[in-house]
Amino acid sequence: MIIHSTQLGEIEVDDDKIISFPHGLPGFPEEKSFAFLPYQVDSPFAYLQSMEKPQLTFLVVDPFAFFKDYEFQLQDEIAQELGLSHPNLPQIINIVSVPQKTEEMTANLLAPIVMNVQSSTAIQVVLEKTTYTTRHRLFPGGE
């Protein structure tokens, strides 16, 4: 399938790269389908490109590449809704904010995206009772 992205141009997307968000994303409840596009092979970065809105692209990151101790308790209801289990563990990604100075990029650790790669479904979860925020610097000492 060919999709158009304001940020990435015209892209051919395989069906297995399309992720369904049954609840949308906070702030974008109507956006329920995104292409998951790795930045490069072995890169912790990827893009989430809306399948409907060419101008809606999120940069996301594998948080464990930058925050080795990142952890949270996933609610049982969410794990069940996504069909997660011990042999089918989730993939976690976080949305990145990119200011003018790339060395000041931050990751939203407060609201991780939990994906079931096998079923191509995901939910963005807002964590409660945590010290995580929406702005954790990826490069605290510069790039």
C-alpha cells in the first residue's frame, strides 16, 4: 500500500507494518491506524505515520536503548485487551519530542506505547503514581 507523508514523502507500506490503535492516541482519539516505520536497521528510532493524515508523524524510540532501568507495571486489563502473555511479550516505544537543538530531544516516559507485534495492535498508556515525565532527555550530556 502506498501512503503519503508530509514528513517522509511517498512510502510503500507492507500490511504487517500497520498498527491498529483501538482507542486512538491521547489527543488524537480518531487516529486508529499508523504505519510503524523503522528509521534504519538496528536503530532505536522509528516513525509512526498516520494512515489517514499525511501531516501526522511521530518519532518514537525504543526506551531501553537510552533508559536501561525503565520499567512500569502494565495493568492486567490492557495486557488482556492486547492479547499479551508470557510467550507474547509487548514491544514498548515512546514518543520523542525534537526541539531545534537535536541534543535536547526528549522521550515521553510517562505515556509508553505498548504494542503486540503479533496482532499489530497497540495502546498508549498513561502511567499513574510514577516519577516519569513527558520530557526525559535522550542525550543528557549532549549528542
